[in-house]
Amino acid sequence: MLFKNVLVPYDESEHAVSALHVALGMVGDDAEAQVHVVTVVSIGAIPGPSIDSDSFGDPLSSTTPLEYDSVMGALLHRVRADMEGMINDAKDGASCKIVSTAIIAGSPVEGIAEYVTNHDIDLVVMGRRGLGALRGMLGSVSFGVLRSVDVPVLTVK
């Protein structure tokens, strides 16, 4: 089975960078293949506008929806810039097409599963563990993706 449309979720962890190297090693020589590098920003990554008086003093607690959108847009821009630098470092002469994007979703698992479905992905190559606090076990995002998608998932250390 040849993989032509590979997704690499990116969360700025060393495992995610390793996953990109593995994906490019698998399909990088195929000019018809695509590697999608995707960062999912959770909707809850930045607290939304609130009228809760307990959040007094929190600079984001009094934001308007327009200001909140601006903050999320700036976050997505920073993530995309970081991804571009990392991808350029990892390319190493790959001739496949590399698509990078940052998306907003309810959770990383939801965002990855939706991206797999919407972009006809046939393989997910992802870090075994990301930036979460638990060490020594399969990460919750990796585990969630394994259970949520109908394509092969390769986890990488």
C-alpha cells in the first residue's frame, strides 16, 4: 500500500518533529504525494469573553468577541510561522508537496479527525507523546486519534 496523502499533527514537541522526519522519509521522494502538517489550536486555548466578576484583573476577561478573534488570529499566525521554520529545517530535499496549516477546533483529537475526513488522508504519522504532562505512556491525543480515525496511525518517538 502506497501512501499519497499523509497527515502530521504538529504541537511543537520533539516527537512531532520526529514524526515529520519519518513521514518525509516515507513519501518525500514521491512528487505526487502530499504531507499535511497541521496544528490544532483548541477553542479553549485562550479564555473567551466573560462577564464573570471572579476573573477581574485577567486582561482577557473583558475582551470583546472582536478582540478575542484578533487574539486567536495572532496565535494562529505565530503557530504558522513556527511551523514554516520547522518544515524548512526538516525538508531535506523532499520532492513531495508539503501543506501546512493551523486550524481551530474543539479539541486536538476532533480537529485531527475532521481534517483526516475532509482531506482524504490515508495515513497519520504523529508523535507518540506531545507536550502533555504525562510521560512514559501513549499520549491522550495519540490515543484519541487512534480511536477516532479509520486510517492507519503511526506513532513516533
